[in-house]
Amino acid sequence: MGFRSISPPRATLLLLGLWLAMWGLGGPLRAQAAPSGPHGLEVRVQDHRGQALAGAEVELRWLGNDGRLAALTARTDASGRALLTGLAAGSWELRARHERFMIFVSEVVISGGKPLIVAARQENIRGAIAPLRVRLARGPAAPIVREKPAPHPAPPPVSRPSLPEPVPAPATVTPPPPAVSAVAEGAVPESPRPEPAVQAVPPQPEERPTEAEMEPVPAVKPPPPPPPPSTSPSAPKAAPERAPEVRTVRRHADRTCPECPPGESAHSVESEVASGGAEAAGCPGEIRNRFAAAPPAAWVELAAELPPGCSEIRLELPAGARYTGYRYESGTAAGWVDCPAARECPGLSSAWLGDPIVVREGDATRLLALFENRAEGPRRARFTAYCREGGR
């Protein structure tokens, strides 16, 4: 039996039929969605030096029997990490690519434990300078969402004909029984029983205790009257307690004041001012005007109203001395810095509020300066007044 040749038209029709059988009437076979499951995969992509790569493309494809399932893709974040969830257990093909690097290709087996790399390779492409490093770990499992069954519809209400309300039966009134006569016919009435005689009891004399048997009742003393309100005037408020002050005098004549010109001296007072805190209000805005308008005798009472972190420093020059200038300083254990008036002391969160208040009464010259501490710890404040003694 020999083979029979097929003519070209018939061969063309045969090939066309085979093509339609393979591709079907609805067109070519399309990629199906990858099977889903409760597993997850964490992919970390690094360069050849171990630095995380952001923006790397990670592609995961199910290795099924037909090999035409769609791929799952993700991109790494700033830490070089990408998460893929909802994966089924089985074999997957993993591809990781980034510009200027080789393509990492491996077969990964995903199960309930740590993912297993079966085989891996690096595909070189044009412009690649180094291979990629890929680390795999078990990712978070995707929760399985189960649809709740639809509730059964409630049966429609059954319409029943309304029954007429029963009419209550009329209440029967039973007549009361006839009164029975106290004496029946033919009966002999009983004679009434005599009531017992009540003997009168003569009244007994009331017994009263003798004077010897009566106990004396102690007299209740009334409470003492409250003391009358005091009419004496209230004492003025005292200034808050603070650290002791240090007062020094330096003179040009004894060479202890290098900044003093001939005939001049420096009188300083140094005090430690507690912290008012960063959120403290500091010295009130009108407090300097109140000190300037008040006489020196009222400075102590005004100082008692100062809040924490705000302090007044007073200084009195020798009698007959002529005031020539002042100097403000603030410091810590590390040292002292000069402070301009009405401006913050450099780097110390403290300040002196304006120029000193100067009051002259006869031969006496009294000065007052206000210091504000807004630092977290205490600050030292030093106020120096320069003068020429003896009125020269």
C-alpha cells in the first residue's frame, strides 16, 4: 500500500483546519490569571555592593502545565523591598531587573515555610555593569475573604380576616340574702348577760425622788465668742527669697579696674537668677515703667510681684559720687559675656531690659536694672555702675 500525494489546495485547507483547531474560533489562547492562594513572598533587591535598589521591577510567573499564565509584577521601595501576596503553593519563575544590571532569573518553590530557590542565573544584557543580588523571605499571608451567604428572605406576612371582637356578657347581679331575724319563730330569746362590775381603784399618790436621790445636772457653758477681726493694716509683701548677692568695688587708683580712667571706680553687684523655663512669660512688659515711676522705697514691694525668671538688681553709689556709665554681663560656670541693653545675651537665653533706672535723692544715687532668664538652668547676672567719687 503506497502513500498518496495531496494536492496543494487540499494541503492549504488541511493546514488551515489545523490552525483553527489550535487557535479556536474565538482567536488565540490568552494568558490566564495566576492561581491565588494564602501565601506571600518578600523580595529584596541589592546591587553588587549590597546596597538596596529602589524601583527594581520584580516579575513572578506561575510555572503551570500550559505555561501561559499571566505574571504578577511589583516594584521595590526605597529599602529595596517588594511584597507579593495572594500566591498559591507551587513553583514560580522569578525575574528581577534594574537598569544597568543583569536580569536575575530563578525558579522559586513557595509553600507554607521559607521560599526555596531551585535554580538561579544572571542574564546579561547590553549596558549591564554588574549582577543583581536577590534575597527571598516569607511574606505576609493574604487573608482569605469568604462571602457571607445571603440571608433568606422573610416570608410575606399572611393576611388573616379580622374577627369581630367578642361582646362581653352582661354581668349577673346576685341579690343579697334576706336578713335573718334575730328571734326565730317558736324560739325563746336569750336573756342578756350581765356585765361584770368594775371596781373603782383609788388614786395612788405620785412618788417623787428625794433631794438625796436626785443627781445634779452639770451646767452647759456657752462657747466663747469669736475674736474680733483684726483692724491692723496688712503687712507689705516681702520679696521672694533668692541667692545672696556678691558686691565688689574696683578703682583705677589701686589698679583693680583696668577699664576705669583716672579718678573713676566700678561698683558691681552679682546675683544668681533662677530659671523661668522656656514657657514662662518672663518679665511683664509694663514692669520697668512701674519701677521707674515708683520711689526707691517701693522697689521692695514691687519686686515681690515679679514672676520666676525675672529679677531686679539694685545698686547704690557712694554719697556724692557722680554716675558716669554702666555695664551688663551674664554668665555660667563656663564664663561671662557682655550683654547689650534690651537685647538677648549671646547664647545664654537671658537679657537685660533696657537701661538702668537712676534716681538721685540729695547726695545719694540709686540704680535698678531688670534681668530676665529664659534658659532651662540658672544664670548669673552682673550689673556694674561706674562713677567718680567725691563729685569730681
